[in-house]
Amino acid sequence: MTKAEIVNQISESTGVEKAAVQVTVEAFMKSVKDSLIAGDPVYLRGFGSFIIKKRAEKKGRNISKNATIVIPAHNIPAFKPAKSFQGQVKKSLK
């Protein structure tokens, strides 16, 4: 599902015009991004959490040059679904 499809679905189910829904969805995504950039996780009860995962430094291989390289430690954004949400998805895919 794309962002445009999400906007269309919300607009149809709520009766709010697409332009207003588009602004709301964009503002929500910006808020989540800004919070994660600041190092703060976002918790949405019943849906899940947007968190920052810390990746440790590790050794990797550049196989085209046949060399070992060091991949530095870094942070990445991640999504952790709520248990209730995860259970619903598991049941629907059986």
C-alpha cells in the first residue's frame, strides 16, 4: 500500500477531503521522523513502536577487491509491532 492509497482510504472512510488527509499524513510522518532523529521513540498503543536500533561495529568483506572492511557502529530506525497487532496479522495469514 502506498501513501496515496492510504490517503484515499482514509478520505473515503472519514469523508474528509484528500488534501486535508494528505497534509495530516505528511505531518504525522514528519513528527515521527523528527522524534527519531532527536533520539526519542514513538509509541502507538495497539499498533507498535518506532524505535532506534543500535548496530555494533562489525567486520565485512568487499568481495570485488577481496578485502576486509570495518563497518562502523550506527543507529537505524525500526518498527516493532504491538503484540495484539502482531497476533492479528498472524491469524489473518493462516
